[in-house]
Amino acid sequence: MSKTLFLVRHAKSSWKDPSLSDRYRPLNKRGRRNAPDMGGRLALKGHQPDLIISSPAKRARMTAKIIAKETGYDKSEIMTDERMYFSGVGGMLTMLEGVDDGYQKVMIVGHNPAMTSLMNNLCDASVDNMPTCAVAVIDYNMTSWSALRSTKGDLQDYDFPKNTTNSKF
């Protein structure tokens, strides 16, 4: 049995209110437009997660909820994990290795630069920077999430809001 991992960088956030701490910044207008578009693209390609785990930051949770709606995932089932909020690649890998093996398709929604580093690490990609609301779809020939670090993933799709081609890269 295989596993699929969706890596999503949160959509564009607002800097309109400088009094808000980083954790509480919402999406801006572009982010609120890009997130449903990217969720719709995933749905059109038949991608639907079994589990969505988001950073607790407001902009990430908003992105996760919008993409969940577009892919038919119940937004009330979205989990948040503190390790998705600037704990680096190591924290995210540790969290993913603990995911219940009953989940075959897991989506995580987080932040750069860790999201780009994680993608490049997991599948030998060579992306300099995942833009806001970028999505990577990585397939694994493994039965347990605990094998994530020792199993090289296969990048099946890579998309982002300004992408105008159907190519992965």
C-alpha cells in the first residue's frame, strides 16, 4: 500500500494590522482568492486528503479550511499541531512519522522556509522557494508513516497560483 503527502505553504497573508502578532495574521485578498483556486485544482486532479494537519497560525488554518472545502474534506476534522509552526523540518518529520497508518493521504499546511526544505529533502526536488499557496504532491511506496525518513518520495505534482502550465516544474 502506498502513502501520499500533500505539502501546502499557506496562502498570502495580510500585514495590514501591524499590531497583530505573527500567529494571528489572516489571509489577505490575494490569499483568499488563491486558496480556493488551488483547492479546486487539487479536486480536479482527483486529490482528496484523508487527514489535514495545519499550523496553528491563523493564515495556515484559513488556508487549510478553504482547501478542505474545495476538496470535500470536512473542515471540522482539520487538526492543528504546534510542530507545524516554525519547528523546522525535523519537527515536521517527527510529527508526520507519528501519523496513524490508517491515513493514506495526508496534507500538511505550514510555512516557509521549512516547507520548501521539507519538499526538497523528501523527494530530491530542487525548488528554491515554494510560493505562497504552492502545493506539492509526493507519493511513497511504504506502508507506514514511520518509514518517511528512510523512503524517498516521488514528486507527482507541484503547482502554485501563478503556474500557467500543467508541468510539475
